[in-house]
Amino acid sequence: DVKVTQSSRYLVKRTGEKVFLECVQDMDHENMFWYRQDPGLGLRLIYFSYDVKMKEKGDIPEGYSVSREKKERFSLILESASTNQTSMYLCASTTGLAGGPGYNEQFFGPGTRLTVL
Amino acid sequence: LAKTTQPISMDSYEGQEVNITCSHNNIATNDYITWYQQFPSQGPRFIIQGYKTKVTNEVASLFIPADRKSSTLSLPRVSLSDTAVYYCLVGDVNYGQNFVFGPGTRLSVLP
């Protein structure tokens, strides 16, 4: 059974803290993504990666950075957390074979609900 | 990128057929349409994908008219367990950040 796991289901942090969200996939997928999900706004892409040490900005990268040192792991970093980053964060992965992420099935993790106080 | 719109919410009763429409007026030639289902406290999961005409699998059907400016996800005889948020995604078959999720439709199935 394919799996995308995220390090925490719930996280509470204080304003100004550095926050790490970890995502691991066991499908040997080339592509990995970080989204945030807010009521009424759907899924918005923060960053994505097509390969190890490669990253591309998505639609809302401000206030975030990412790291991909190994193929299976993709980390989202909030350098200095703010209250407007309170949200649900979802990680996803897809194969890089025969098409791009708009075509290949995206496999999602369960999400991390982050609250910044 | 094809901007997508969906109804915010829909209600249905058990045993009914539900149709959820996604509008994507400026869809491109290389774009495919994919639908995802998300239950509370879970990530979205793939339901069905199509390019044109009709696609059917064991879970749903997807209808795409000839102009491809909209698509309709059809769920036959829904049950309470079909209560979820449904997202359409329009995306280029090729590489790049050429994909966008719709805002999602919250389907509530009532007994």
C-alpha cells in the first residue's frame, strides 16, 4: 500500500518560532509537493520539487522554504511563524514517469494542522 | 492556467445520483481533468480522470462535453459515506507547474 506520511497531525507553535514540517513517501516518486488548505480557498501550492535538491516556487511561497536532501523526504520550513500561517498543510507525491503532476495521480499525506499562537 | 470554479456545497439524500460540475472555460489542448475526494482529517484521493467524452470506473463517471469547458462528476446512488469534499483539477499532461485545483464542493449526504 502506497504511503505518504507527515511527521505530525497537529502542531501548536508560537509566533516567531522556526517550524519544520516533514513528509516522507515510500513510492520512489520523483515529484513532491506542499500545499496549504484553508476554508473557501481550496488547495494552494506552496512549493514543489521534481528531484533531489531541486525546488520550485508555487503560488504562495512567501514565508516558506523547503528542503529535499533525499528522494523520499521533503521538508517545509516556516522561518518565523506568523498567525496567518495557521492552516492545514498537505504533502503529496507523484511519479515523474509518463507525464507531469497535472496528469499523474497525486498521493496525499493525512495533513498537519498547524496553529500559530 | 485554466481557472476552475465549482459550487461551494451540495446536499443530497441516500440513494440519489449526484452530479457535481466544474467549469474551466480556458482549458488548454494538453490539459486533463482529474477529480479528487477528501474525507475529514484525510488528504485528498484520486477518483477519476478524463480528457473528453465519458469515463466510468467502479466509483464514478466523468462527463466532458466536446468543448471541454466544463466537466461533471457523477456519483450513482450515494450513501452517507460519500459525504466529502470533491475537487476538480485541470492540469497539463506535460511537466511544469501547469495545474490548478478547483475550490472544492462540499457534498453532504443526508439519510
